Amino acid sequence: MRMTKAQKIQYSEDEAANLLGVSVDQLRSLVRDHIVKDASAPVDTPVSIYHPSDLVVLRLLTGMSQS
């Protein structure tokens, strides 16, 4: 039987930014501009944990922002 590498279930902010190929500041900007959308939210409040599904959405947003 072939074993596959287990996928992580959580990623830090640094890991998420690295996987997406963006800086932490760019990641925070994506989250703030496209996900949080709360004018009363502090500007630099990072999400400290990202799940694989979060990275899928953020990957789509990075593609949109580059085109």
C-alpha cells in the first residue's frame, strides 16, 4: 500500500504567505480587503491560523489580484 504525505490541518500566517507566494503584509491586505470587510476592524489584526480551505480561497484571490 502506498502511503501519502499527511496534509497539515493548520498553517501559520508565515506558512500561509509562503505557500501563496506573497508577503505577510500582502496576505493581511488580501484578508482585510476581501474577507474581513469590517471598517471597525483594526488594520493589522492578523489571523494567526489558516486552514487548507482558507488557502484555496486566498489562492483564488491572489490570482484575481495579479490579473
